[in-house]
Amino acid sequence: MSSADGRQPKIRLDDIHKTFRWTSKGKQHVVPALEGVTFDIRPHEFLSVIGPSGCGKTTLLRIIASLANADIGKVLIDGREVTKPGPERAMVFQAFGLFPWKTVIDNVKFPLTTRKVPDAEATRRAREQLRRVGLDRFETSHPHQLSGGMQQRVGLARALATEPDILLMDEPFGAIDAQTREYMQEELMKIWHETDKTVVFITHDLDEAVLLSDRILVLSRGPGTVRRVVDVDLPRPRWEYDVRAHPNFAPVRHEIWQLLRRDLQAQTEEETTGGD
């Protein structure tokens, strides 16, 4: 199936449903997370996903990565259904996830080593990505010797070293300070521009979503459904000017906030009345 512009989608989400079920103290719990999510992600697109807490954003990303399975529905990459992790996808988590006993370069090489990439080639690729994220001078350091922002750059270099077509990023800058976050946003835009990858980026931050994205997928409160897809009409490259001062920035941000605000208000009212 082709997208609206005639190109085959890079990623197609076809009627994704997911419900979590578990038993605790003899009581069965059923929590619907996603319901009927259908959406196409274009080749080389930077797509952000935003929505209220508990709307299934991370669950959706994990399903795209095949780290979780949908109850109903399919994920297609380049028109091919995927059901398990593959080298065309790499995930960057909010938690840095570095091995404290390994050096920076060994952390970056780790996924290549597990795939039996020869050591010389793994080292070359790791060093290339460390240069890209500005950490080539720290390859023999250990994670505890790095700031939070530097550790996240190591995580990004590790994902890039596998040479994926698709980067799946789960609030990767949520655990770092505001100034470092702005720097990392700029660096990510440059890397995306240089490598032309498809990026799916989870965030709670409205400004971040508008700053980075070609389009923004807004999910409803749980169970998550597609509330709206918002186009971001802002010139690129966006690190060359003050994006927030552009006349198109505020209207896009306002549109997204109104969608989120409506859900948050409904959620608050439901909690206040006890769901009646």
C-alpha cells in the first residue's frame, strides 16, 4: 500500500490493538493500552508521538521495535511484516542503559559484538559514531566519568553504530537538564540531516515535538487512538535560526496543546467523579 504522496511507507501500523492483563492478589486486571492505531510513517521522516500520560506511546514504540507484540494488527517495514527485532531498527531509551564496567567504546561496540561483527570493523564503526556525537576523546572513559548528556550521546552512538534505517527514540532527553537537552536536540537534528534516517520520537514536551518534527502524531488518552496528525511547516535546517520565534511555531504548538488539554480535562473530571 502506498502513502498519499505515492511512496511506499517506511513503517505502516495496521490496526494495532494492545491490552495488558495480569493477576494480583487473586484479582484480574485488564488495561487497554492501544486501540485501532493505523498510521503510515514516510521514508526519512522525523515523526514525534505525543499524548497524555498512559496513552500507550512507549507501548507503540516497543511494538514497532518488536520488543512487544500487538494483540491485533501488524507492523510493516518497507511493506514487509515484522514480528521480531531486526537490524533495520535501533532503539534509544530514556535510561542510558550503559554497562558501567565497560569503556565508552566497548559500550558502543556491544550490539555489534553480539551480532558477530569482526572486532576491527566494530571498532571502526564505533569510533566513527563517537566522532559524530563529539565523544571521540572519551572512548577509554567509563560511564561514571561522563555527564548525563554525554552518557545519552554514547547511547545514541551505540544505536547509530548498528547502521539502522530507523531510529526509535523513547523520550531520550527526558533525564538530562534543560540546557543540555537543547544542545542534544540540535545535535540530533544535525545527525538526522546527515544520515537521512527515519526517526520515531516519543516526547511529553510540546516545544520539543514542534522543534524536531516533520509531523506530530497526537494520541488520545488511554486506550491510545490516533487523535490527529499535525504537519509542522517550519524551514529546515532548524538549528540555523530561532525556531520558536518563527510565526508558524506558536499556532502548531497551540493546536497540539488544545488536543492534549481536552483529554487532560476529561481525565481530571473522570477521576473527580470516580468514573460515573
